[in-house]
Amino acid sequence: MVMFMKILIKNRKAKHNYEILNTFEAGISLLGPEVKSILKGSCSIGESFVVVKDGEAFIHQMHITKYDKIDGFNEQISEVRQRKLLLHKHEIKKINKQIKEKGLTIVPLSIKYSDSRRIKIDIAVCRGKKLHDKRQDLKEKDMSRDMNRKRHE
């Protein structure tokens, strides 16, 4: 059986601001209206980050807009509450071991929807890029774009 994953939300700044060292796929604990908002595309992971505490992983600053077609219950849910990530213990231990190094952090890369009706989030252990690294990446991207243009002329 082939699993199909549709990318719903992408963190476009992550690859520009960070050097990605290792990636993981995690489930996320959500409430019903949050799932509907994410499927609608009303979510932002640009400023969010992951924290490992007491053997559990939590995502902070993930903004999910309140679902507008539901009343009452929806008002009790905070838009930027911390949400638990569902990972295996050995994955959490591996992540915790890696982030003990100086300068490493965990950021979300994308939110996906699988054909088994599950919302997954790709997270990555990253190191922040310096300004000169970002400039070098932009220079390489421009050069490859120019070469592709010349080939197609």
C-alpha cells in the first residue's frame, strides 16, 4: 500500500535560516476545530520551534486560526497553545542527544496530510546559518538559475 502525503503548510524560511542536520516525522496532538483549520490552510509555523521536556516533545508558537464555522468550544482553544508531538521514545532520545550540542535547535519544516487521514509534521534538528552562509547560498542559487536560462535559450 502506497502512502500519499499532501503538503498543507511549508516553512519556507527554515532552509534559508538553518542548516538542516537531521529530519523526523511526528504526529501532532490536535483538537477537532484545529484539524479543520489546518486542512483549510489557516496555520503558520514560521515562528514556531520544538522543545523537549521530561521525555516529551512540544511545539511552541504554532499559530492555528480559530475555525469560524463552530461556536462555543472553539472559543476556549488558544491559537498559539503548546501542542504535544507524537514521537517514539528512541527518536526523542536521539533528538535530545543532538540538541545538547551548542547552537542546535529543532524547527518544523512542513505539515502534511496523509491518505490515512492523519496530520503529520516534519521537524528538523538544525544549526543556524551565519550571514555569509546565506549569501553564499543565494549566490549559488542565482548562478544555477542563470545556467538553466542559458541552456534553454
